[in-house]
Amino acid sequence: MNKALESLLDLLDLEQIEEDIFRGVSRSALVPRVFGGQVAAQALVAAGRTVPADRPAHSLHAYFLRAGDPGAPIVYTVDRIRDGRSFTTRRVVAVQHGQPIFHLSASFQTYEEGLEHQTGMPSAPDPETLPTAAEMLPRHLPQHVADRLIEARAAVDLRYVDAPPWASVGQPREPRSQVWFRTNGKLDGGIDESLLHVCLATYVSDMTLLDSVLLAHGRGGWAVGDVVGASLDHAMWFHRPFRADEWLLYDQESPSASGGRGLGQARIWTRDGQLAVTVIQEGVVRVPR
């Protein structure tokens, strides 16, 4: 396990300061605000710590309300909405400087058997055949930008199947992208818990989901500064168990962009073809004036 992954795990290990109240810190990001995947993952940690371990998360719905300050702690207050026989519902509000910056609702369910089907997994090359971030990023970005992006994502081994938006500026393409990802190290021992794997996937899910919006318009995105953007809302459904330290295919597409907003939708697959997660996000995507 590398130091960046250890740092990320520490980030997700929230401090409990009162019953149903937790505090988290932030790490540096590419932009001067808290990374959205971080606050979503931390909020899910806070919710999950008030739920019995035999009730894994099956969905979350969240809104990004204000830009987070990476230099200040974030306080997460959990509201125990419902504890039913099968389902548990939690609401979490993240607060900084006396104002809410993020709101999450999450639902948890006891395991039960039922109807079972899924759509087929899309084709993709093996992740081992694809270049690592350290190999690919300097080919397409100024070295200082590549270094910052590599550092920001160092806890995750994330490999693009096709060229990312900033590698094909000015060349509109089909609004679809794929990446393989896993943590940069194995998770075992005391930290190997199902909630952690779900929270790590939540963290990664905000990294590339709006790339497909950019591809449709030949825009390079945040790394090259030809759009201004931010996540607005985020939803995830966790269908089947998975491990974040094993390869997962993130298959993403954008069905629409309008009104200064872009929609991304995606599915996350295990390497053996199990549909693990469905993700939908809308974000601000504006062309600078």
C-alpha cells in the first residue's frame, strides 16, 4: 500500500465528536475547493457508522451546495430518518463556516434473495495493457499540470481506455469514455470492510464522470481550462458486492448537455462481468467568456 492510499484511508476515518456528529479534514485538490468525491465519500462514512454492519449501502443521492474550503474541517451531522425491518435511511449534512456545503441521503438494506438479472458488460481491453497515469499524462499535458494530476490521484490506479478529453482538444468525439480503476494497494486486515469499498468507489466516481460531456464538444476540461465546471448532484446505486482494490471498469456516457449543465451516466463492472454500481451525475459545464 502506497502512502497516498494510506493518506486517503486516514481521510475517510472520520473523528466522532458527538453521537451522530463526525469531523473530517481535506486533502489538496486540482482546484481551490474540496474535491466532490471526497465529501461524498466522507458523508457516506458518517452515515454508515450509524447503521448496523449487516446492512450495506444500496443507494445514495446527494447535492453539492457550496464549494468546500480545503483548509477548514468539515462537520458531518447524521439524521436517523428511519430504521425499518429491512431498510435504514440516513440524511447527512456537511457544514463548514456555519453553512451547509453538501447534503446526502443514503439507504441501507439487510441482505435478501430475490429476482436476479443484469445487462451485459461492454467490451474493454485488459487494464494491464493500458498505460498508467504516470506514463500517459506527461504525453498530453504540461509537466507541472501532469504532476499535479498524478499527485491528486496517487491513491488510485486509474487507466484510460481511450484518450481523455485533454488529449483530444478540438476533436469532438462520441460522448462516451471508459476507465479501469482500483486502489493503489490491497485492503486487508482491520480496514477490510464492505463500507470502505463502497466509500472508495464513491470517491473515485467523481473523478471522470463528466469527461464524456467534454468529449462531445472537443473540450479539454478542467486540466487545460477551456471549461468551468463543478458537480451539482450525484446518485449511486450499489447492486452487488465488489472490492475497490480489484479492477473495476467505469463505463461512462453523456446523453445530454444544455443550459450550462451536462449529464453523465455510468456503470461500474467487476472484472468478471458483474454489474456492481450505477452512477448518474449532473454538473455545471460552462465555456469561459
